[in-house]
Amino acid sequence: MSGWGRERAARDARIEAGRAHAAGKVVTAANVVALLEAILQPGDRVCLEGDNQKQADCLARGLSQCDPARVHDLHMVQSGIVLPEHLDIFEQGIARRLDYSYSGPQGGRIARMLYGGQIELGAVHTYLELFARYFVDLTPNVALIAGVSADRDGNLYTGPNTEDTPTVVEATAFKNGVVVAQVNEIVDRVPRVDIPGDRIDFVVEADRPFYVEPLFTRDPAAMTETQILMAMMAIKGIYAEYGIRRLNHGIGFGTAAIELLLPTYAERLGLKGQIATHWALNPHPTLIPAIESGWVKQVHCFGSEVGMDRYIRERSDIFFTGADGSLRSNRAFCQTAGLYACDLFIGSTLQIDLAGHSSTVTQNRVAGFGGAPNMGSDPHGRRHPSDTWMKAGREAQATGDPALMRGRKLVVQIVETFGEGLVPAFVEQLDALELARKIGLELAPVMVYADDVTHIVTEEGIANLLLCRTADEREQAIRGVAGYTEIGRGRDRAMVERLRQRGIVRRPEDLGIEPLDADRSLLAARSIKDLVHWSGGLYEPPAKFRNW
Amino acid sequence: MSERIIDPAAKGWATSWYEASARARIDGLLDAGSFREVIGPEQRQMSPHLPLFDLPRAFDDGMIVGSGRLDGKPVLVAAQEGRFMGGAFGEVHGAKLVGLLRAALALKPDAVLILFDTGGVRLQEANAGETAIAEVMRAITKLRAAGVPVIGLIGGRAGAYGGGGLIAGTCSRLVVSEGGRISVSGPEVIETNKGAEEFDSRDRALVWRTMGGKHRRLIGGADAYADDTVAAFRQAALDQIGRAPAFDLATLEAEQARLEQRLTRFGDCRDGTEIWARLGVNDPEAVPALTTAAFDTLLASLGETTHDAR
Amino acid sequence: MEKLSFRHTTQRALAGAKAQAITGVVASGNLEVLLERALAPTECTVEIETPIRGYGEVWAAVVADFVARSQPGGLRITINDGGARPDTVSLRLLQGARLMEV
Amino acid sequence: MTLAEIIASLFPEGHSVTVAEGLVNGEGPFRGGRLAVIGIDGDTALGVDGACRLAGYVLDVVRRGGAAPILVAIDSDSQRMSRRDELLGLNEYLAHLAKTLLLADAHGHPTVGLIYGHSAAGAFIATALATRVLVGLPGANPSVMDLPSVARVTKLPLDRLEAMAKDTPVFAPGLDNMVRTGAVQAVLDPDQPLAEQIAAVIDALPADDTRDRAGRERGGRPVAEAIAAQVVREAAFG
């Protein structure tokens, strides 16, 4: 074969080989292995769709059952290493090289396999980086994706959990790759076309619906007084002061507490309409009371959340929905929105060092990054002003020409000084550095770098790092909110007091907050059942969160 | 817009029974300031056995007993703290309740109220706990025979499990909320012993359909259904005081007939929803989501769930 | 179980006349605090039983901060700890002092 | 002793005691009158159906009147652990069974528990422990939970628990420990006729619940009696 169409011809040959196991585009679950063995070639770059929420699990099982003599040395380029099969294929020799982003539940196993040399690691990315590389140097030869339903022509309805699918398909289908979609059912007509059929080569009718993890559900019943106190401080000391309207929240209990305090505590402060109106956020069940109370104008989502679909459908003024009424999420667009269009990211972490670097890596786990660093970073490509962004910029600028000042995104870490089992959140050195040495990573897995962090909120107070002018001030500001951890007890008390005079360290009393007022009665909902009531019965929580 | 049951911004929160501590429940249940504790925490009558297991003790051993007034009526009260050792019966814990019931025989209060919140017997003191439960059951029947109503209130996070479930079954009247569970073997115990096919303890909806407050009320295992507020439990307890059945042969014969009939009618049912359907509930699947008002309406339409056969 | 005991001198007696109060429960990550007005007006003792060994310095710091802040003169404070974090201990102590000030 | 041996020793002149599906019911001549026997045999778990039938037997005795004592002979498993039993309200059935025994006793039918095998948890509380007085036979093995299970729940090593069990009757399984707790009043002599021994037990029936006193005297429950007595002394209306 000569000329400029070799990739196209190779693609046609793969599809031809696959057709032997399909009726048109449709493949039964029983034929998945045969199909994959027909279309895959050794050394292929493969995207097996999966992230922190939905999983192409039927195709993952199929891939793990392929004959390693026929399918081997694959280069996996995918968002999530979440299912056991995602790692089984490396043990079996089906896959060899890996570029990925998130590995939450498999964090321990992936660390062991990296250490043991069973995985040849390219890099651990953020979501946006990996998506970007799909279009530059990690373009998949084959994409294995998941949707709710498809018709016989391959027109795909992804359902509310659209997530990564359009990005993956875009990169694969338009660069001579083959796209296989698993769907829960084949229908005559899909509710809406999320992916046109000419981009889908095969449709597998899966043996069971694809798995979705309810990762963004936080039970208000488990919320503590300490988390409520931190939420009160964040609202009064950061949201109100900077007038934050456009924002993204992490998945921790501290931020969920903020969501539940909007219709109560923040309402009493007269902040309605002034803060937290526009969101890049998954449909957190804990946001329901704020939505129902008229706090929220608009929410764009990375994915959906188990049990929220009916509620979202009935709240199309707030969420992005299709003509069919169901949520349209999109991870790539929402990450971009979080990076460029939001003035604040606030999230939790496991470790913060004396400079303010933070990481969710512990000694034996590589959890990956997901999207937090995309949101939790100051985008140097931003060129539109907002009051929040400009105020933060002014606080950060110590010297230089004010006319050339640019704004700053607020990147806030909200942590309790001690985590589970009395493990301190403040450390001399991040475990991530030791782990990087141990498994030979060129780049230590830091979640949010110190130069991006603007504030740290703990139960002891708020440290405003924008206002720190020296490394020493920064260290003492961090020690000044590190509570009774060793780091906290090692503070220079006099200096912390001086930082307090300058508003760099602020205690609850400096903000007019009485810690004893931090009570669960402030929460707009105290249980999952309360959230169901708030939603008018539209929220349908997963079984493990019910107690009725 | 849909019905808004909870709107703290407008109404303020009522104290949740489920969330409240045992002391807070007593405070809200009784007339303000009327509670007189016996063997208070300052006496430090703690478990003599837990130190052996290197476990922390509580000043009241998780059982608070004393006297007070309920709408002016003299009552004795016992409350279990479900968060301390799962509210389980240990030696001191059980003996305080035994003592209270014996005291009632002489004091003749208008009622004894037992605020259950227990996983059953405290394993570290298992023999003492189990024996105390037997003593409690004997004392309750003696008290009931003497005409003193014993009213159980069940809506705490630990439920009324194990021997706690048996004591509950001995009371004159039971008030339960949606969150309250009454059962002998817990879901995890059944799953550990008989496998997840028999009982998947992580299926929380199944747990509640099998032993939760609504199910117990529907099959007549509890006499009143209360909202999850201290105020609602107070009102329900008041309502039940005057309606306690006698403890005599007629009552137990009626209970025998009631329980035999339950076996005949529902003995082949696999799920709570099947039982509710046979009771005449039109939409059994909708029961778990019903509000208190809607559930009360449903109960009234069924009629047969209220009885004196206990 | 580890037993700890601290004795402090305060600048004044804690306000209020309540003889005794109890707050919190012994549960995982929680603690109960019993406060009794039983000592001389500028004395305060804190006795602790905790299942988590080796945190004596942290307890000392938490108690010292509490005494400096609340001036709980006259109080005998006894704690049954269920493995609470220092911030929770601090919160319960403040809650207890407030109950006694009524 | 086996149930057959027990019954033979109780009723040398014959009896009508039968066992069906592990449930024991019947009676025999006793001191010129009758002694009713109910019970559970063969390490059988007690579920809703069994508890209901046993309660019916007890109510039959009460309904017949007279003063026939009731012997509750127990060699059971724990309560039956199943979804169906809990769905149907096992707690009510077990409590009902206990109440019938307590009622019978109050109506002049002295109730005597006899544990000759295993019993545990809810089944034990609803039967043997719901009698006026409980006696045991050597070899009986009442327990709340076996030590390996206790080890699992308490996360303590089994060998340490076994060592602790030797001098801590309050948590360890076994007849001796239940005797020291006061739950079991006495252990009978299997080599002597049971009829006379049971008669002696009935003749010496305590008027009140004296299990906590026995627990103190025998060291198995050091503080229960004093705590209960203090509550009785101090409870009052202000």
C-alpha cells in the first residue's frame, strides 16, 4: 500500500475482520472477546473508557478475557484505572504501557505493579492533559466506550453520564480509529443522539447496565461540627469577602457542608445572590437545598450522579439538558470551565507541607489526579477580569506595575488538621516525594502546587497565603492554622500573632464566628432522607445511602 | 413546586430523636427541668469489666435512669445511649434498668418509659447483659400485671436489636419512628452466618423493609408511628399511656391468635412489600417514601394494625 | 488505657453557679467531659482516660489552651476519651465550660 | 444427659412427652399431680414457628388451670437467623413465649428451666431464662457467643480471650460461668433421680428474682445487685 491512505485502509481491514462477529454493527455480549481479538492488533493504543464515575465494564471484562497470544503489548490511554480488569490485563501481558489520570480504588495495587515493573508508565495526567494528548501523540487506535442505548446504525445515547465519551470518540473516529460502544440496550430510536452513528463502528449489547460509582454523594448524617465550623469560616471569610459567584467544589465533607449551609447560615448573612450562583460541578445531592432555595443559577456537570437523574430532568433551568430532558454532561468542557471560567476552587487533601504543596498520595497508594489540578490551579491563559479575580490579584501583587497586574484564581484547601486515625494533615515532607523515589517517577505526584494555593482553611482558622511576602511568613501562616499537629505546635507564636494582626491568619473570633455555634442544626439537611424531601421526592438515592 | 417538608430557613429545626443523645432525648421528652437522675455521672458507677478489654468506659455506662413528669404525670424513665458501645447491655447498664423497674413497683408511676437504643448484649459482659435482659423482662411483666404501663420508644441509631428486641416485645406499648429498627438478629449477623444471598446487609432499603419502623408499625409490631422529632415522641408517649393493655391470660391468648394469624397470612412472604400488599396497601413500593402524614392516612385506611394483643 | 492528669492555676473562678455538667459521649472519635465545681476558685484539674497512648503532649497543649482561654477556676474536669481528635476535645471542653456558666 | 434419659428419670411411671421438629411437649405424673414439659431438643434453632407453638403449649397449661409446674428443657441453638424470621417479627414471637412463661408462673404454675445442652442468645432468653428458676445438668453449654466469634468482634487474639475467660466469668461461655453470674441457680446430679431434685427446686422457689444476689455472692456479677438496689432506694418523685 502506498500513498496517504494507509491508516484508512488499515482501519477498514479491522472493521472488516470485526464484521464476522457482528450482525451489521450489532454484537452480542457473548461475542465480545471474538470481536476484540479481531479488531485489536499488538501494540495498539487503546482507550478503555472509564473515569471516577462510569465504566465500560462489559468491554473491560471482554478485553481481560482475550488471548494474550493474539492481543498483547497494548498501550492503554484512559482516564481511569478503577476496575480490577484494568490492571488484570497488565498482569496477563495483554497490555504493557499505560498513560492515565485517576486510579482511586486501585491506588494500592497500581503502586505495587509500578514498583514491580509490571506496568510501563508513560505519565499520570490530569484529565485535561490526557484529553489534549489524545489529539497530539496519544491518539487511540481503538476506543471501547459505554452508553445507555444505541440504534442499529450506531447512533448513541450516552445518558446523563456522557462524561469522557465525546472526547474519546472525537479523537478516535476522526483519526482512522475503531470505536466500539457497549450499551445497556439496543433500541429502534434513541432518546437523543449524543454521538452520531457514523462515528460508532460496533455496538455491543451488554449483559448488564454499565457501572456508575456514586462518588459525589455525601451523607449529611456523617457531617461533624468541625466540618460545619470550617464551612462557616469559608463562607464568611472567603466567599463573602471575595464575592465568589463562579466556582467549583471538591468532593469532601467540608465542601458538602458549605453547600448545606448556603440556605441557612449564608442566607442569614444576607449573601443570597451575592455568592455561589454559577457552578462547574457534578450534581451533588447536597446542593439540592441550595437549588431549591433559589441560590443557584446554573450548573454544568462533568458527569451525573447516581439517583439525581429525575431531579435534574425537572430542574432544566439549572442544569444542561438535552431535548429529551435528560442531563448532558461533558468532562472535557466542564474541566475547561472549571479551569478558565471559575474564580474559585475549593477542595480537600490528605497532606500539606510547610510551603503549601499538597497531595493525596500516601506511602503506598497512587490515587492519580483526576481533574482537581485542572481546577486547582491558576490559569495563566486567563484574560477576562472579575471582581474576585482582580481582588485576589491585588492581594498577591507585592511589587511591579499595577497597570500590568493580572488577577488570581482562588485555590482553597479545606482540611481538618487531623484525619482518620489521628493522622496529621500537615507534614514536613509529602509522602508523594518518597513514593516518587521508590517507584522511580520523574515527577513527584503533587496534587496542587504551593504557588497555586491561595488559602488554607482548617478548624483553627484561615491562612491567606496571597498576603504572605516571604517563605518564612508562608510557613508560619501554615503552622498558624495547623492546630495541634506537630507542625502546628512548632509555630512561632509571636510571629503567628503578628500575621493575625495583618489578617494573614484569621481565627473564628476574628471573623465574628463563635465555634460553639457550629452545630448540626445549621445544616439545611441532616440526612439523605432530608435531601429526598427537599427534592420533592425526585432524588432517588442508591440503596447503600438509605435508612428507610 | 413540590411539597417542602423541611425548610429550616423558615421553620427552624426540630430536635431529631435519631440524632439526639440519650440525655437530650430525656430533656426534650419530659416537662422542662423535671428530670431527676438516679446514679448520675458524678457517681462514676462505670463498668468494672471494660478496663480488662482496654476499652473506654462511660460515667453512666450508657444507661440513664430517673424520674420526671410528662405533661404533669409522674413517670420513670430509662434511656440508652446508642453511641456508647452500641447501647449494649452490660452489667451496670442492665442493673440500672432492672432497679428502675423494681422501683416502679413501689412508686406506681403513671408509666415507665424506656428509650431504646441498643445493639443487644455487650459481648465483653455477655453473661451479665443476657441475665439482666431476663431480669428486665420479668420485672416488666410484674409491673404490667400491677397495672403500670411500660412504654418503649424506638427511633435511635442503634435500634432495638438482640435482647433489646425481646424487651421491646414485652412492653405494653411501642412507639417507633421511621429510622427505628426492631429485630433480634441484625442484618450483618444474618449475613455473616447465612450468607449475602440470605440477607444482603448493604441493601439498606431491604434492611428497613424487613425490620424498620414502618414495617413494624404496619404488621402491628409497634403501636404508634412518630415523626423523627423529640416533640413527636413526647406526644406519642402521652397518647399511649392511657391505652396500655392488661397483662393477663386474655391478652396473651389474643397475642397468640394474632401471631398465629400472622404466620398463616404472611408466612410465605419473601419481602415486606408482599406483606403490605396482602394487608391491602395499594402501592407497596411507595411505602418507604411516604411522609408521616401520608403514612398515618394509610394506617387509618387499613385499620387492623392497631390492637391490644400485646 | 492511658491515664493523664493536669493541674492548673487560673486567674479567676469560672462564672456561674451550676454544680455539674456533662457533655459528649464516649464513642469512636468522641469523648465525654464531666465538669464539677469542686475545687478552690483558682484551681482546675483535668483527668483523662484514653485508649490512644502516646499523645500526652497534645493533651497537655489542648488543656493548657483551654485553661488560658476559659479560666475554668474551681472545676474538676474528668474525661472519658473514645479516641477524639484534639479539635474535638477542645470543642467539648468549651461546650462544657459554657454549660457550667449558665 | 439426653432428653430421653431426662424424661425417663423424671417420669419412671411413663409420660406423654413427644418431640417433633426439635420441639418438646407433654407431661407426666409428678407428686400426685402433673408436671408439664416443654422445650427444645437437638440444638434446634428457635424461629417464629417454633416459638409460637411452644407459647401455645404454655397457654394450654395455664388455660387448664390447676398448679402443674412447667419444666422448660433446653438444648437449642440460638434464635433462627433468617430474613423470613425477622420479616415476620421474631422479637415479638420470642417475647411472647417468654411472656407466656412469666404469666404461667404468676398464675401459680411454677416454672423451672433445665438446660442440658446448648443454648444461646435470643433462644436462651425466651425459654430457660424466662423461668422462675433455672438449673443445669453437667455438660450443658449455654453461651451468648463462642470465643472465636468474640475474638472476631472484639479484635482480641483468641488465646488472650481464652486466658481471660478462665477468671472472668462475666463474658466467657459455659455453664459454670452462667452459674457464677447467677443465671443458673444450681447444677443437678445426673446420677440421682431428677424427679426428686426438681421437686426440691420447686419447694425452694425464691419469691423474688434473686439472680443478681447470687451473681454477687458467686462473684460473676459483682455490682449488679448493689446498683439495682441503689436505684430502688433513690428513685423518687420530687
